[in-house]
Amino acid sequence: MTHYSRVLLLGAVCLAAASGATITVQNASFETANALDQPCSGLNCNFNQGDVPGWTKAGTGGSWQTGNNTVYFDFLPDGNFTAYLNTGALRQTTSEVVQLGLVYVLQVDIGHRKGYTPTGGAALKIGDTLISAIGSVAAEGGWSTYTAFYEALAGDVGKSISIELFSFTESELVQQGNFDNVRLSSEIPVPIDPEVPPLPNAVPEPGTVSLIGLGVASVVWKRRQ
């Protein structure tokens, strides 16, 4: 199994946090912005085309206060501001470095602006290696959480931990990547061994009891037939 497959497996079925720590992301919800010098449709809607505090920008984009309206999105995940990119990337290197025995989890909410093709993506960067965040494209006007998992390798200990948000180029002229609520954490994984049976005296959870009940009822019904 490749390391990438192990990371996906860990994130999907085997990760239980024994302890965890939040890694600081500067301006994680983009509520800090430079002067918003361009108006947009709707109440309290303004944006700029410039630097995003806490992030290094390459390409075109900036900060955006979408206002108290639903012209562009049905809701915002966190706060009143977002970051947007028409092309290019936003990058941030954290103050943390890779430590052996930890799993790093990046989560980013990526939006789908109404009337636009959504082209946003995100990645966790370990040294020079990018680990793409996986998620489903949001419905128009909505947001979807994208997640990247990375299980630390001995060869990566001490390497930098960075975040990349990007807008890839499509053929459509009306396109944009929209970002909010960036979260990064480190966790100690507790692997769950599927070959180890539950303890004999373990009490089933309510959902499990219901399933058992349905199974018993099915057997009784079949016997009556």
C-alpha cells in the first residue's frame, strides 16, 4: 500500500483522536483585510484586488466582504469575509514543523459562487510535497469542506508545514475559487484493528441494538413463512 493510500485509509476509517492540537493559521477566515475599495451588488458588499493579510498571493484575487445578502452565496461558513482567486494561489507557511507520530489534518471550506464555474482547490504542503485536499464540489451558492490528511514519515521530520489555496484554470471565462474557514490540526492516531473482536461485555450502542432487533425480527418472520 502506498503512503498516499494509507493516508486516505487513515482519514476514512481508522483515525480516532487520542489527543490533538490546533495549529495556528494566520487570518484563517479572512476577516482581516486591506482597504476594500471596490463595491459590489447588495448591502455592505465590497472587495479589493490585492494582498490578503497573512497570506502570500500569486495571481489575481483578494479579500471580499459579500454583505448581508444572498446575491453571491446562500451563506458564509465563518464571519463576513472570504478570500477569492480568479487565477493563482494563496500560500502560508505555519510556524510548525513535522513531528514523527502525528497525523496532520487540513480542512478548508471552498465555495461555489452563483453564476460562476467553481475552480477552487486546496493542499497541505510538507516540505516540497503537495497533498491535495479531497471534497465534493458545493452546490451553487453553497460551500463544501475539503480535507487533506498526512501521516508523518521519519524522512519528513523537521520539514515545513504549509497551506496552499488555488484556483485552477478552466476554459470558461466566468470562473472563481472562493475560500473560508481554514483549519489545521495535529493528532495522535489510534488505529482500529478490524480483526480484533469487541469485548464480550461491551454494551452495544442504541443504533447497534436497533439493527440487531431488525435482524432478529427478520429471522422470526422468515421462520413463520
